[in-house]
Amino acid sequence: MTSQPAGGPHYSPFTVGGGLIFVSGQLPLKPGRDASLAVAPFKEQVEQTLRNLEAVLRSAGAEPSHVIKTTVYLSDIADWDELDELYGQFFGTTRPSRSVVPTGPLHFGFRIEIEAIALATKDAD
């Protein structure tokens, strides 16, 4: 199993094991600075979260088309339709398995968090 340097005090942005990449939950934070989008509109939170997911995948040597499963945590299930539209645009024809979990309040006041499992090889297509 391999992993990247810690993204926080106790976890890595991703780990690799068994031919899979396990991506930790991604939040709507702008990288390189502590820029929280907790008060941003939901659409902006989703777009940033998906950009963060893509960045972690790329650092692991993968891309969105290698994702086979996601879990999406929503603070309000009423955001489902908007999530579904933006998620569909991001993944296109890849269509990984997905679970959407309504959670109530998320950490730091965010409205979305996405974790993923992807194939670890670029030959996975």
C-alpha cells in the first residue's frame, strides 16, 4: 500500500492498495490557501469539490474515467438535483457507481463532500 503525504494531521489525500486508489473525502476548499467555500452557493461548492477530486486523482496517476465508485455526502438532500446535473457533466459517460448520503450538517459548514475509489492503472479503460 502506498500513500501521499498527509492532507491533514491524520490522513492522506489518497492511498493505493490492491490495484485501487482510495481518495479521501474532498471538500469545497480552494487549494494552496485555506479558502473555504462554506458560504458559497451550492453549485460553486460542487464544482470546487469535483476539481479537488480530479487533482487528487491526477496526483495518484489516474483521471476521472478511472473512478469506479463514489460516495457523496450532502448536508441537504434537496440539493440532489443540482448535484446530479453537475456530477453528470463532470463524469460524462464514465458513470461510476454512486451512493448519495444525506448527512445533516457537515464539518466546517460545507454542503458536500465526495470520496472515491478508482482503478490504479491508466490501462484501466
